[in-house]
Amino acid sequence: MFYYLLKYVVLGPLLRLMFRPRIEGLEHIPESGAAIVAGNHLSFADHFLMPAIIRRRITFLAKAEYFTGPGIRGRLTAAFFHSAGQIPVDRSGKEAGQAAIREGLGVLRKGELLGIYPEGTRSHDGRLYKGKVGVAAMALKAQVPVIPCAMIGTFEAQPPGQKWPTFQRVSIRFGAPLDFSRYAGMEHEKAVLRAVTDEIMYAILGLSGQEYVDKYAAVVKAEEAERAAAASRRKFPRMPLS
């Protein structure tokens, strides 16, 4: 009930007014049955915009930090994600990834739509990064299609670190469903999972027009943080103790 109240009465109309989204390919979202919607992730606003324009309910795998944030804003965010039926995902290790896959498969087995960001985190610079193979594992195990999705303009509207979005027009594009039935029974083969994930990311890239980076976003963020720290140490070296 709360989900549909937000979608049609509170957040949905507000988001449409703020972002005036151009929507392409909405006909690719099936009217019934399980499917995965896999998109790029440029902004916190993505979590609200895509569900607002899809007619069916969609459940996202959301990072656990959204459910544990401090302060009033953190509590409001947690309340929204809980009420909207979103699933918290602990991204701290391999077993956590397997738990996320199990949760996602539970959604798909109920014949529902599952939303996922294969990059695993928001892009910090607007580029598209290498996808993690969890999306492929779920698509093959559940034997469901994957609909690629591209959010365009949300990075500029609310880049990482900006608390509130600016009012500007964005675009949301959905591509034709990707069928991976040719890989049935091969969901435990690493090469197959990588190939399926890369095909999904290539489809997202074709819709978004982003620059692609063949590295995981989290790895690039860590590398850039280390370079920044090293530069700071060179600029402000520690003085020897006398």
C-alpha cells in the first residue's frame, strides 16, 4: 500500500515534475512474469525515478547502508526502502554476494520484476564500469530475460556527494529483452557468467552512450583514493620527531 501511495500520489508526480523524464522503450517491460531490469547507476535519484515510471512494481537490491544511515535523513531513507519492499545487500564479501543472489532469486520466483545495478555501486565520474556477475547468475538460474536500462542526465542532476537534486530534464531508455536461454544449465561456469554480464553491460552502454571502463568501479575508486593520499603525503611530508 505504501509503495503505491509513494508511486502514484507522493513521489511519482513530484519526480515527474522535477525531472520531466523522456522515456523510451517502456514497451520492453513485460506486463507480467519475472524479469530483471539491469541499469547503469549514476545518482541516488535513480532508485526513485525508474520505479516511478514503470507501471509494474519493481524490487531493487539496495546497498545495506541505505537502511542504516544516521540522522533524520538516514531514518527517512531507511523507512522508504523498507516500506517499498527493497532488499538490503551487504557488499562486504563473497558470501554476502551469494546472499544477495538468493534474495534476488526469491523475487524472481514469485514472478516479479527485479531491479539491479550490475556495477555494484554508483559511478563516481559518470562513466560505465565493468559489471559484476551476480546479474548473470540470477538470469541463468531463474531463466528470465534481462531488460537493459540507461539513466541519462541523472549524474548531472545529482552527482555523488550532492544531497539534493537540481531540477533538470533526464532520459530513461529501456532496451529489448536479452534472452540467455542458450546458456541453460551453465550458470556455474565462470566464463559463461562473464560473457553474459559483458553482453548486458554492452547493451546498457549502447543505450547510455557513456565511456566504458573495463574495471570494477570500486577498484578504480580505491586506486584514485590511494593516489590522492600519496599525493597528499608528498605535499605535506611528516616531520621527523626531535
